Amino acid sequence: MKPPPVVYHGPDTVQEAVRLLAEHGGHAKVLAGGQSLVPMLNMRLTAPARLIDVNRLDELAYVRTDLEGVRVGALARHADVERATHAFEAVPLLRQAVRSVAHPTIRNRGTTVGSLVHADPCAEMPAVLLLLDGEVLLRSDRAGERVVKAADFFVGPMESACEEDELAIEAYFPRPKGRTGTDWRELSRRNGDYAMCGVGTSVRVDETGAVTSAKAAYIGMGPVPSVVDVTGADFSAAAEHAADQLDPEDDIHASAEYRRHLARVLTARSLKAAYEAVAP
């Protein structure tokens, strides 16, 4: 299969890319890693008139860590996030989850911010951003810059809050507060396939080891990634409660009931692992 004909643009600056989106945004797609966009073009699932390739914007190819958390630029590859020791030390969930993204070849090209904008409900990084209460920085020629909270960013399957004339500049993943342990696990039919169910957890404890906060995030369990607060329940009861809040669907890979069963099992295991990472 071949992609439809498009007019190609290769801007050299962020300002130029934003200008092009202002002019052609309704008929254009942004190409960064291309690991989702190129297959969709080849299968004619999308047919933009113009392609805006941002791979020359080296100033956006960064993974930066500060006291507040980790900032990932729009051209940072999944592999950059995976290999950044400083990012792992600040926000361990980033590496824990990104290692489950497809295969190494795809992680070497695919971008973390691109995955967020693509908003696939089966993708790992949207759920990570949601679980950590992160943010996405957007820029347009019309409105300048705006920051969108993760809770408002994923509005539907394959649909984010990024407008047609906006360029996603950066994703911000806050550093977990206090003594917080995290874990990520998922189950797929083959290594690298989309998960039938994926679960990320965050557990905060006090100095005695008592749980003060517990949350679980899910992929493959509904039209958008979801987070369930399970604070106050033991891990088995928490897993049951969380699974009851989810809305999976039947498909060729698994029934809705099997996905819900996976959610129960993986949630209990993940909460236990997150707790043991920080328990005294």
C-alpha cells in the first residue's frame, strides 16, 4: 500500500511550523516519529493535503529533569526517555511504561509527545501522563501558548485537545510526591502487540508504611485512558472496585469480560509491586 499524494513541508524553526499550521492546519498532519501516522497514510485511513515534517526542529529533541519533574520535547524519541537515567530517577514510571511500547525499532523513531497527541486508548504514554497528573504545552500562531492538563487532554478515541493549528511542544510529567512507588504491567498476545489490558499504579505511603494514596490507570479498557482512585481499600478489594469502573469492549483479541478479569489480576499485582517499592 502507498500513501496518498501530499504536499511536503520541512520547516526549520518552530515559528515556521506554527505558521504553516495556521495556514494549512485543517488540511495538514504533523510528522514527528511517524510510527502511527505513516501506517495510517499507507492504509488510506487519513489523507491530509499537506504533511508538516518537524524532524528538523532539534530544539525540541530533549528530555529534561528538574526538581518538579520531567519535561519531554516533541522530538524526543521513546528510546530517549527510556535511556534517560535522570528521568527514571525522578519519575520511575516513565521507564517502567515506555519499555512496553511496541518494539525497540519503533521506540527508536516514535516520539512520546506524538503518542500523546495521537491519543490511542491502547497506548501506554497517555495513561502515564494521566496517572501522574501531567500536562501538555501547545503553541499556535493564533493564541500563542497554552497548557492543557492530562485530565482534559484526551477527549475521545484518537482525539486529543490539540487543535488543528496547534503544535504540541512539550509534555510535563510531575515528580511523584513523598514516598511514592509506581509500577506498570500489561498483557498482550505477542510481545510488542497492543495490550489486551495495561495497568499503571501509584501508591504513596507515610513513614509507618500506611497507604495514604493509591491510583490505577488503564489502557485498552475504554475509549480513552482512565484512572481509578482506590485509596482506602486493600489491594484485592481495590482491584475489584477498579475493574467495576471500567468499560471494555469485545473485539477479535479478547472479550470484554476477559479484559475485566485481566484488569482485576494485573491491578492487584501492580498495586502490591508499587507498594513494595517504597514500603519500610
